[in-house]
Amino acid sequence: MIVMTLPLYALIMAGGSGTRLWPLSRQSRPKQALKLIGDRTMFQRAVDRLLPIMPPERVIVVTTAEMADLLAGQTPLLPRRNFLIEPEGRGTAPVIGLGALYARQLAGEDVVVACLTADHYIREVARFQNVLLAAAELAERGHIVTLGIHPAYPSTGFGYIERGEALTVVDGFEVYHALKFKEKPSEAMAAEFVADGEHSWNSGMFIWTATQVTREFERQLPGTAAKLNEAARAFDSATFAEAMARVWPTVEKQTIDYGIMEGAENVAVIPVDIGWSDVGSWASLLDILEPDENGNVIIGGHHVGVDTTGALVKSDRLVATIGLNDVIIVDTEDALLVCAKERAQDVKRIVEKLQQQKEYRYL
Amino acid sequence: MIVMTLPLYALIMAGGSGTRLWPLSRQSRPKQALKLIGDRTMFQRAVDRLLPIMPPERVIVVTTAEMADLLAGQTPLLPRRNFLIEPEGRGTAPVIGLGALYARQLAGEDVVVACLTADHYIREVARFQNVLLAAAELAERGHIVTLGIHPAYPSTGFGYIERGEALTVVDGFEVYHALKFKEKPSEAMAAEFVADGEHSWNSGMFIWTATQVTREFERQLPGTAAKLNEAARAFDSATFAEAMARVWPTVEKQTIDYGIMEGAENVAVIPVDIGWSDVGSWASLLDILEPDENGNVIIGGHHVGVDTTGALVKSDRLVATIGLNDVIIVDTEDALLVCAKERAQDVKRIVEKLQQQKEYRYL
């Protein structure tokens, strides 16, 4: 039984732009705005899974000016004032700092803020909700809590968290001291991390009180803290956008991992297996989605295959395939991608080539 | 120096429908109507390469009612009366028989008729024109001349012509007695045919006089000959379509190879290497067309590739490929094909599946 005295807020970081799901993802339509899984966008799914444990008034979104209307339109339950605009990308640290201040402003008291992502997949939604509540209780007790994802394979694409001594058990979730945040490792290191059973993937989900956030920023990033406070004085006033436009570009660019977490005190990690994926490439969708009887994942459209297995086909049209294995076909209105599954990470090279060719309409 | 006394006519058989180039080829848009190579359709190319050696009035086209307007529109130089309609497919024999009668009718005297195809590729156009003139001279001397294509590989998809004794040389072309027409062989037989140097592919191109045609039909297919004569009595009259509708469905279904050539007398073969291809599959276009510096054949559109070789890409859009070898990508308005090159013959299986699924709009 979890008893909380502080209100639980969520801060969804939705400012990201990515190219790894090109040609579906574009600058004006990043991953969080896409319907990759079922009929809801990744952002809608990120909000949907929170609403059973908090009212929509407590879901804050930080995003870009370009994306705000699109995302707000996708989630009409969220008050429009809950969308904060970052004038430009300055890394996750200032976003979380500002969001925590805004949550406390909305609540009128200290709050627990769950800092979450807008474009990741979580299969076990109920377990995610439960671990969030457990983490919130720990945050009230003074911990900075991070969710450590059970490493399904030795990824070199994620940071890792090494756990130390066991701290406690909350609502069935074992909690450990977070010994060390580690950058994306080499292949050999990653294999070691997975083998030793002491490491989790760093999911980038952090649960802490606004007071803790403020304390850590003032201790570790005092310059940023001062600037965030300056912007925060204009919260909910007509001059907020103006204050942000003035202050934000001068804020030190920093990620929360490097800027705060590595030097933070009292960080706890809850290792969890919630079927998490960052949906970092088209290949990852082949792992997430249930294949059909031929072992293919067909998203939309109509697929007719002869001797085709392990294919991901995303299209609104008829797609016929013959003699293909482990291939990704993404068919959009103006561009088509056909890619060997094992080369899905190289979609970014296509995007780079298009940039070199100044083919901006495809970006 | 070739001296002819009879006018040379061409009979282009353009009634075919095919599925091997699906999704570009459809029932209403068969191969001959497609721009597969350059800016002219296969049919336009078939006509273009004749016009340097005969006036357009001497080019006769036999096709279906559905196709006639389309093809006539593509070749405004040809008189509309030169398009004969076959009410339904009855094989090549009656088409050639009728076409020869029509050519003689148009000329008002005996003629040489070169029976040609509408949807094949010929790279060496000048040599093709020269061999056609040489064949016409031989036809005037009483031979039924067929063009034997140098067999580039042991194809099991073509019939073969075995040559016998050398007959003569006309304008530099060696002419042989055609010993035997052979059906599509087994792989072992095809390998033998290629190895022995005595066989050519049967290209389906025959050059003979209308008198020879009539004589062979009356000898070998007398029933058909009578019916063709009945239809021919209505040539150029308002009742021709009516006569054809009555007579044609009762004509014996027969190919020219089985019905006439195998039993014909005085057949000659001219083995030639004119860069001929029946364009029987998407894979054949990879052999015909010049690859770009990456070894890919890109038809239309805009291709951006990473580690892609041996690909055929036909599209009007942007197509990006990563880590692909020997793959065929054909992108049309409503359907997309992605096919391993070695499986190009199985495109027909897609078409069969669509028929089973009653997806007629894609056929």
C-alpha cells in the first residue's frame, strides 16, 4: 500500500526530433507524433498510460513551438497551459529543471515529478504505473529514483546504471542504491554489463520532488538554476514566451545524466522489466509488434507475400514481396524506404545524403 | 545490295497481355504500352525501328479492341485503318494469317510480310533493319525466313530453332536451313543447345510473302484458311467488325510455331545477334539497361542508396535503399513490388493471389 502526501506530476519531454524512423518521421513530424503501434501516436500512448494514476491537469509537456499545436491537438484532455515551449533544444537538464518549477507552480506546493519520455514504447502498462507510484513514494522519502530497464541484450546504444546495495522494497519492487551512471559502452563492456546482472539500461525516466530538483540544480548547475528561476517568474503570464526567448538560448546545454544524475546524492534505481523499447529504429518495431502467421509485421495497407519472412511493411497501399527475409519497407506519400533489417541504424545515412543534396522537402 | 520487287510490310502483333511486369503492367496497360526503356513505349519503339525501312502505311498492327485506341494514339503516323482488331485471343497463327491477307489487300499485290512483336527489346536497331531487308529478299526467293537469336544463356523460357545446312549469305548474313523447331526445353537440353552452337532462340519473328502464308495455311490449317478468307472479304468495309465477331471465335486456336512452322517447307533461319530480349521479367531489364556507377538501374524517380548494388528501381518518387543486393523495386501509384531478382519470374504468383483475393483493381 503506497501512501503519498505530495501530488504526483508527470513531465513529458516531447521536444525530440529524430531521423531514425525516416521516411515516416520528418522534422515536422517526429517519432512521438507518429502512429507506430496501433491507432494512437507514441505521444498519445505516453499520456494515456499516465491518466489512470493522475488527472490530466498534472501532465506537463515540454516541446517545441512547431510541435505544440500538433501534440495538444492529439491530447485534448490536457490543459493547453500544461504545454511549455522550449525555444530551442538545450538538452534534457534545463527541460527537467523548468518543468519541475512549473509543476510546483501549478500545484502551489511541493510535488513529485516523474520525468518521462514521449516516444518510447512500454508493453507492460500496469506494471509501469505501479512502479511509478512506488518510485513516487521513494521520492517523497528523499530519493532521486530512476527506472532501470532489464537489459534484454548487450546494447551499445543506451547508457547503463550500475546498482549498489539493496535499499528497500516498495510495493514488491526491489530498490537499489544507484552506484554509477555509465555512458554508452563498447560491445565488450555491454556484454559484461549484461552478464554481471548488476546493470540496467538507463531509460531516462526519473522520479523526484521539485524540491530535490531545485536543490540539485542549485548545487550542480547554479547558473542554469538562476536562469530557470528567472524564466519561472513569468510562468502563466503574457511575458513568459518573451522571458523564455531571452533566457533559454543562454542556458548551458546539458543532459540530465551528465549535468545532474552522475553527481547527485541519494539516487536509487528500481530495476524493472516493463517491456520497454526506445523504438530507436524500424528494426525495433519488428521486436515489439506481433508478427503475422508468416512472421511479418504489417502496419496498415495490404500485403501479399511469396516466400517473405521477417519483414516489416508500413504502407497505406498494396505491397507485394517475393523472396525477401528480414527487410524493412516503409512507404510514405512521397518517399519509400527499402532496407535490410540489420542495417536499420543506417537510415540516418539516407537522411544525411538528402541533407547534402539539399532535398529539404524529404526531411 | 538488296534488290526487292515486292513491297515490304510489317505485321506487329500487339494483342498480348502479360502479368510478368506487374504492378506496372495491368490488364488495361500491357507491356507493349509501357515506357520501360527511355521515353517511348515498347510499342512505339517497335514501330520507330521500322520507319527507316518502310513507310508508315505499310505497318499493320493486330491488337485487341481495348488496346487499339491506346496504341493508335501512341503512333499517330500509322493510318487508323492499319489497326486490325482481334475480338479475342486465338493464338498467333490466325493473327498472322489475317494480317498477311490484309497486307496484300492494302498493297493490291503480293507483299513480303515481316511478322514482328510489339513488346520485345532490340538493342542493335541498325542490324535488325539490315537483317529484315536481307530476310525480305530471301522471302522473295521463296523462303520462309525466321530470325534466330544467338542464345546468350541456356534459357528454358524460349523455343529453339536447330539449324541445318548453310544455304547462302545475303548482305553479310549467313542463312541456314531451319532443321527443326523445338519447344521450351529442359535445363539439360537448353545447356546442350547452347553448347552445340547449332541452335538459336526462336524470336517469333518470321518474314515471308503473303502468297507463302496463304499456301501454308491452305495446306496445314485449311479450316482456318477458309475462315480467314471469309473475314477478309469484309476488309475495309463497314461489316468487317461484324464478320470478325462471327468468324473469329470459331477459328481454331493455334500458334504459328505449332500450326505452321513445324510443318512448313523451305524454312530458313538467319542467326543474328541484335541484342534482343523479350523483356520477360523485371530481371531482364537489369540485363538490358545500363547500370549506374553503383551497379543499379534506376528508371525515373530519385534514388538514394547506401550499400545497394544490382537493384532495379522503377518509381516516380524518392526511393531510398540500404544494404540490398539484386533486388527489384517497382513503385506504382497504387501498388508496390519488392522482389528478389532471382525470383522475378514469381511475380505471376502475386497476380494469382490477387485474383484469388478478387482484388481486381490491381490487375
